[in-house]
Amino acid sequence: MSLPRGRIRGFIRRPTPAQVAEIAASEYLTFTPTEAEQYAEVLDGVFAAIDRLDELPVATPRLKHLERDPGWVPTDAEDPFHVFVRRCLVKGAGGGPLAGLTVGVKDNLAVAGVPVTNASRTLSYTPTTDAVVVERLLDAGADVVGKTNLDDFSTSGMGESSWFGPARNAVDPRRSPGGSSGGSGAAVRSGAVDLAIGVDEGGSARIPASFNGVVSIKPTQGLVPSHGLTYMDHTIDGVCPIAGTVDLTARMLDVMSGHSSRDPQWVRGVPEPTSAAATVGEGVAGLRIGIVAEGTHPDLCEPGVLGEFDAACRALVAAGATVERTTIPLWADAWAIQLSLLLHFGWLTVQTDGTGYSHLGEVDVERTHAFGLVRRLEADSFPPFFKTWLVGGRYLHDQYFSTYFAKAANLRRELTAQVDRALGEYDLLVTPTTPQVAPLLLDGAADDATLLARGTTMVANTSVLNLSGHPALAVPSGVDPATGMPTSIQIVAAAWQDALTFRAGKVVEDAVGAMPGTGVAAESMVVSA
């Protein structure tokens, strides 16, 4: 015989009339003492109904892969490029399309039993379930061997703000690995892992791919589940595969993609997993490819980047594609549009304790609780970009009644329509992934003002596709002759045509050659945690 557990204590404490009046004032309501008492009584009944939630059990998925070592924090000798926040080992299935390969998981995604730090000095949290993409990679036979370094709460494109010290570019450790998924990009290029997961909200996986000379794709929005992520906003969060070759990246996307009921993203339809690996070698003969003029302007792009981009375009022509210049008027204004949205998104997501409203997937209640504690007790430890979003978002909300959010939302729709129209004329669009090669890292401690002053031009071509939702593949296009650093081409396709980008990417890769291992001796580096 089974008995209900019953609850001796708990439930929602009821607000006093004084508390009701105070809360009302924060919502621009003026309650008289009598009204405050009336609404306190009303809320007593409302919360009595909500108390029922504490009695209703919700099943959580059981872990499928149980061989887990939560690991350790590596030493500088063990991790010369500072690509890991933590080394660990979660064994995947015995077989599968990724069997025998190792994967690093950006440390803002859940791996059960391993702390999530967000590369922040704030409270870390240990999840009890795997993110959907982590579970899928384990199902496919990959082993998770570490949590990769990132910018503090993913709030920079430079890779410099990690509380644990920045990851180092695997080609030249004096330079930026890109942000915010810098540890993931550098881990792949250095050979520390075969595969890595990045997260991209404005270019944060494609920028590290570009700076380190590896491959990544920001998939069509909603194709890859974002469950288990430290969210920014469900309409721009993108969970991305990163690997050393086009083929491996395609195989990784095939495993990670497809619908999950645990996914918080909402899309029109149920996306099927891709089969990009099967068509990687089909080439580009007969395809029409448009060079986006606004993304290739000499005032934006470094000469070496443009030179290698032109060479990549010539390789596509030699493979049978027609390549022409086209124009997308709002392309150059994408960052201004996204910056307005980010201020509002960042502020709104924090108000929900990191979960986000309009959430249709599985919510980790303990994670929401942990974020709520951090938000209320440790906000002074947030990174400067995060603080800017919170203050700026609140200011625009309070003083301008969210009208700049509304304007940006409408401009986002127009930008998306412009990209769609261009992709109605062309099969693919191309730009340099980043207008510059990896810049030098700061060489010492920096205050908030210094960090905030660092440029954001690296997102000029990437942020467009986070707004529009189109798939965008970053592939090495060559090496800048002036610096010896990698350059990268970005290949964009219509929504749900992710596989088509890999066909062009493979042509470029065959012409350029996959980037070799770094060859930089660890003992030649000077790095500090």
C-alpha cells in the first residue's frame, strides 16, 4: 500500500496589506489602505490555488549515460591554452556516428553532475540532467571530456572576461580566441578535443571558429534544441557544433539537430534532424552565390581578410558556381538593431531568473532558484557588459516605455525579409565571417571601462543571422599574410537549408586545406590564470 507523502510545512507565504501596497507602487498602482487589505485577501485565494503546485510531482528524465567522473580543475601545464574551466569524463555509448571522439561542452550548458560556472565569480550550479544536445552527442558515442572556457556570462566577443582568465588563441596564444565560445574554438584547434559545443547569440561560436581557423555553424533558429543553456533569449540563442573540418561539423550537426519537447524555443513546425554529412561532397556546380556588398566593404574589413575571401570566392567559381555581388540595405545596421534588443532581452531574462518567458520546454527549477539567488545576492559580481544590459534595458523600459524594443523588433522583421529576398535570388550568400583576424588580448588586469571600450566590429557580419534566424557556416578561407592568423568565410542559406552551406564549405576547405594543428609549444607561452 502506498500513501501520499503529505507536506507538513511549506507553500507560499501570504503578503501583508503593507507588502501589497509596496508591490503595487512598484507597478505604478496607488492602493489605499482599504484596497491593500482587499487585494491581500484576494491574493490569499489566488495563492491557495497555486499552493497545489507544491503537491504535484513532475517526472524528470533519467540519465541515460551513468559512467561519470565530475573531474577536476586543470593546471596550466595540463591546459596550456586555458580552454577548460574543468576537465571531466562522461562516457558515451559504445558505438555510433561519433564513437571514439571527444567533445568539450561550453560551460553554460548542462552536463549532469558537473558544475556550470558561466566563467563567473558568482555561485556555480550543478545540474542533475544533461542538456538535450549533450545527451544526443553521448548517444552518438562521443565522450564529454571537459567544460570549456568562455566570457563571463557569455557577454563579450573578445574572449577576455572569463573569471578564470581568458582562453588563448591556439594559433597565437597572445591573441584573442574569440568570444564568447573562445575555449571551445581554441580547444578544437589545439587538439584538446575533437569536437566542441559553442553557443552563438551574435556570432559567439562563429567568431571563435574564425579566429582559431576551425569550422562552426549557427543553425537555423529552432533546429538545434537549446534546453540546458544559460539563456539570453529564446529567439536568438543558438547552440552550435564546432569541429576541425566541414565533414565533422556536419556529422555533429546531424546528431544535435531535430525537435525535442524539452526545447524552450518555439518554431513553426517540428524540425527534422539534418542529414548534412550525406551531401557534403555534392559541390556547388550550378549554384548562384551572392556576395553581400555591405559585409565586404574595405572600410569594414582588413585587407588580408578580403584577399583570402576573394580567393575562396574564386574557388567556388572554379567549382561551377556563379558568384555575383548583391546588396542587403539593413545588413550594416544589424548590430544597432540587435544591441537594442539585447538590452531588453538581457533585462527581461534576468527578471525571470534566467528562464525567460514564452518558454515551452522543460525548466530546471533548481537552476532557476540558483540564478535567482545570484541575481539578488551577487549582482555586483556580474561582468560589465551584463551590467550595461541590465541598466540600459531598465532605462529604456522605464523612460521610453519599451518603444525602442518595438522599433527594433519591426526592423528585425524587415532585415529578415531583406535576407529572404536575397536568398530568393541566390542559393547562398557569402561574407567574411569576421572583418578582422584575431586581435591581441589585453596583457594585464583591466577595469570595466577598458573592457567595455573593446571593439564590437567582429559581430558586423555574424549578428545579422542571429536576428534573421538563417543558417550561417564559418569555414577557414586562408591565412592573413600580414599576421599569419586564420581568416574565415561565412556561408548563409535559406531557413532549414543548413546542409547546403556545407556543400560550399567543403569546396572552400578543399581549396584552402583544413587548418593544421597549432604546433605552438606550451612551454613557449606565458599565461596566467
